[in-house]
Amino acid sequence: MAGTKSLAKDSVVYGGSTILVKMVSWLLTTLFTYTLTREDFGMMTNLYAYVALIIVVLTFGMETGFFRFANQNDQYQPATVYSTTILLVSSFVAFFLLVFLGFLPQIRPYLWSSMIPDTYIRLVIIILSMDAFSAVPFAYLRYKKKAKKFGALKILNVILYTLLCLFFLVVCPWINKHHPALIDWFWRDDFRLGYVFISNLLATGIETAFLIPELTGFKYRFDGALAKKMLKYCFPLVIMGLAGMSNQVVDKIVFPAVYPDSSTMLSELGIYSACFKIGMIMMMFTQAFRYAYEPFVFEKSKEKNAKQSYADVMKYFIIFGLFVFLGVVFYLDIIKYFISPNYFGALQIVPIVLMGELFFAVSFNLSIWYKLMDKTYWGTILSFIAFVVIIGINIFFIPIYSYWACAWAAFAGNGLMMILSYFIGQKYYFVRYDLKTIGLYTLLAGVLYLLSCLIPVRHTMGHLGWNTILIGIYVFILLKRDFSLKEISSNFKKK
């Protein structure tokens, strides 16, 4: 019982701090779109998309590998496993720095647009390297159950990053306008995006410095035989991680490579990325759910009514996911000011992005069949199929339809992955999902959305009022049919 309470407490710290970091980073989109040009925002999106992919390779799944082998106390000393892991990742990072910083002029034509300054690329390479290196000490904190330090450092990083961005993008321009002599020794108005990367570099550097106690005080030892086993164990995890992450960021990488007009390419990418961030509201909802759902799956797996529990969770998850969808699209006239009006050009893709993210989340829920049956290779296969669809649509249709192709690619790829996971999963691990109810609410949400689009209401307040009536209909049907307030009240009184 004590162990379960400890696990629950640690999960709150790990999950809570991670969600908070993601949420603050997401909210910074408002600052960036109001202070950076669309071209700069497009550059930042492209560079950080590469970061998301490369860090999967550099860390090489070693956090999971460390946990796997450090807990085999009968075969390995945890200190040896830890030091071997650090040395492996350090070697990957050192090689990466040597190649990408030493031969950047030769490499960059194959990866980055000539419009992105070398200085920005170098800054991002260093930030990426520190993030990859610090992944192992952070894993060690989790292994030693130092959840408070783990959470505190993650939160410290995002607070420092936010404050530094505010200083460089808000305070410095004000000082430059009223008292330029105070900052003219370092401030350049045309280097604003560079200051964002500098802010990230400083925050990550300070965070890494606090990890020095986890990197000292013991003798480093490299076990070659152990290293081979770890690399063999982690390799499939890297492939799975790359497949999954590629589906999330490949459009931001492919877009500059295939968009036909180089003069507007970064601006178009910036517009798309900003409106895509609005659609990520769905991701914030599903991310919070995922932290609770995976432990729930394995905890319930041995109970007799486990499959019924999974079916119920799926039903209500989709119902509330559709509610999030309607809430965002119906109040987009207000939510859109989350980004600068300069980026409103792609607002029409938001509903597509929302549904694509919901499909992805449902695919995660469906993944219980291959996780419980130890057939995790299916996760890689399904992710790869989705990746082929997404990258194919992006490559062939971005030159014609611009960012519309990106939105529809994710919709199609994630949708196909969801459908395949359902039908294949039913053969291996049959769950009687309530397809009738799920279909009913999907149809209801679709009809309400069409009513909002097809019935013209000129004034913004009138349109919001009409949409409020529509979402009220959804809530009314939900409470009347599947979420009785009387039942909730009765259960509450019993407790």
C-alpha cells in the first residue's frame, strides 16, 4: 500500500511538472507571434522540429535502457549501468557536435534553408546537445525517486526561459525605444529570434548545472558487454520513437523543402505553425489523460471486467474529446487572439488539426491490445504506415495546396492509424467498444459543426451566441443520455 501511494505521489510530480512545462511552452506562442515576424516564427518551428527528431536519436532510448538494466541487481551494479549509460550518450552527443558544428557549411544545404542564419542553427545544436546529455541524469533522478528535484528543475527551466524571453522580446524593445544607450551594446532588433534561442540556451545551461551532483561523486566505469546489450535493447525503441515523433513534426521539416516560393516559404510555415498551435489544445487535453490512462490499463488488466472498463473509458474519452473540438471551433472568434492577427490566415485549418489530434489520441487508447499482449512491434508498424501517408501527402500536395496539405496529411495519417489499430486489435484482443454511442456523438458533433458553418450569423456576438446554443444542445444530450446529474449526485452522497 505504501508503495502504491509513493508511486501515485511521484506520478503526480512527474506528470504534473511535465504537463506544466508543455503548457507554459505552448502559451509562449502568444508572446512569439506578437513579437516575432512570421518568417522568424517559421524558422523557429523548422529548427525545433529537427530538435524533436534528433534528440530521439541522441538519447537512443537510453533512459528506458538504464531503468531496464539498473534494476537487474543480480547481474549489474546500478552505478556501472549509470556510468555506462552516461558515457554512451556523451559519445553520441560529442560525435554530433563534432560533425554538425565542424562541418555545418557542408551539411546545412541538405537540411536547412539558406534563409536560416548559421548562428541560429549553431545555437539550436548546442541546446539540443545539452538536452540530450541531461536526459540520463534526469532518468537517474527518477531511479533514485528524487521526484521533487526532477519536477523543480523542469519548472525552473521553463520559468527561466519564459522570463528571459519576456526580457529580450518585451523589455528590451521598450528600453531600446526610450533609452537605447542602455542596451545598444548588445541589442539588435533584427536578432529577436536569436534572443529566443539564447534564452533557451541559458535556461538549459542553468538546469544542467544543477545536475552536477548526479554526475559526480562516483567512479566512472564503462562496461563494453553491457553497452552492447543496451544498444541492442534500445534500438527498437529508437525506431518506434522516430516513427511516432516524425508523424508530429515531419510537415514542419518537409514544408521548406518542397514549397515552391522561397520568398514566402518561411512566412507561410509561420502562419501554419501558429494556427496549428491553437489546434494543440486537443493535445493538451489528451496529454493529461495519457498520464493517468497507461497506469490504469495495466492496473485493470487482471480484473474480470477489465475490457468493459476499457470500453467505458474509450466512450467517454471520445465524448469529451468531441466536446473539446466543439468548444474550440465554436469559440474560435475569441480563442484566435491567442496568436497575433498577422497569423490568422490559416485559421480554417484548426478544425482539421483538432480532429487529427483526436484520431492520434484514440490510437493511443487503442494501443492497449499490443501493450498487454507484448506485441509492441505493432506500434512501430502502425506508426510507420501513418508516417508514409503523412510524408507522401506533404511532399506531393504542399507545392499545390500549401499548409492545407499539412493539416489534411495529419488527419489522414492519424485517421488511418486509428482505423487499422482498431480492426487489427479486435482480432488479437477483442473489446466490445460502444460503437453505437461513439457513432451517435460523432454524428451529433458533425451536425452541430455544420449548423454553425452553414447558418450565417453576421455579428461576432450573435455568432458566439448561436454557437453557445449549439454546444448547449451537445451538453444537454450528454447529461440526459450518458451522464446523469442525479446519478452523480447520488454517488457523491454515498461517498
